[in-house]
Amino acid sequence: MKLLHYLLAAGAVSLCACTATPSPTAPSAAVKADVLASVAGYDPAFYRAFLQNGFESPDRLEPIRILSSGFRVYLRTEDDAGAAIDTATLDTVERALVESAPIWSGGSFGVTEVVRGTASMQKTPGWLTVKWSRANFGGSCGRSTVGVDGGYIEFNSSGACSCGTPTLVYPRLVRHELGHAMGYYHTGDSQDVMYGQSIPADSCDVQPSGRERRHAAIAHRR
């Protein structure tokens, strides 16, 4: 299954191509509905969209898969053609990952270490690999696995995804792909970082919305 974002339009930016097929080996347990009903701010429709792909696939909900503990990031320093990724881009990605992981975990955990290099830790438990490709993923800017321990995020390194910044990718894109990697799906509101369509060019550095933060915290209450 692939989730598709719309491509660059006038005055708008594409986010991602976006999610790779989830692994059946790393599902998390869903929080029981009777427990959720008593939580302030809980919205069942948004919860299904956010955690089970209910916005784009309401008739075929995915099992909930969320990362459940701190993880290390392997940040590749070159793309699939062997071209070096500039330091400013790597720094932007690292900063956005480290700052956003605690938000997506509801304050439960974060990134424990970031290692840069030209290898990969993909399929290695406890790691998330960030890699780069000149492929355009159908004309979009990135893609990732969903809630997979040992998963990956892959960004477009062509230079078409800067959103007017001096780096190859922009902070909202990094937060969005990390959201997928940690277990979340697209939503239908442009105020959400997990919104799944093109965004205005002035929205490239927004943080997760209040409802995203609330429901991430709910998802991590066992």
C-alpha cells in the first residue's frame, strides 16, 4: 500500500509519496475504546484517521502500529548516487527529528542518538535510517515505513523540495515523515503536520497541531 501526496503546484509544496507498506512484525496494541471514551479531547474519527489510515481508507482500517520506545537514527550523508548531502541539510533534519520525536511519542520517549555515515541500519531493531534518493517518488518529496522497528525515511535529494529554504528538505516534511515512521497516517486538515496534500509555501516549518499532540499522547497510554 502506498499513500500519495499531490505534487508541486503554484504556491504550494508537496510533502511525500508517502508511506511504504507496514511490517506485520511490529504492531502495537490498540488502546481500548472504552478507555479512550473517557479521555478529554478524544475524537474517534480523528483517532481512526491518525492511527489507522481512516481518512484515506475508511473502509479498510490498518492495525495500529506505533514505535513504543526510544530509538537511534542513522542519518546517511550521501544519496543513492553517491553525492554528498550538505551539512546544513543534515543539521536541519537532525534537529527536526530530535525535537519532534518526543511530540509524536506523547512525551514518552525520543531519539537517543544520531549517527551520521554512508552505511545503513535499515531492518536493525532500535534504529531508524534516514536515506536520500534522486528518484522523485511519483513527483513528491519523501516516503517512509509506518511504525516499523528498523524502518526508514527516504527524502528526495534532487533539490526540488526545499520550500524556499537553503536546504534540500524543509522542517515540516521531516516532521511529517517522522510521524509516519513512528506510526501515524494522513489527516484531512491542513493545520495538521500529517495533512496529506500540498501545503502553502508559508507553512513549511509548522509544528504538530494540538489535536495531533493530544492523540499521540492518547495512543501511547497503555
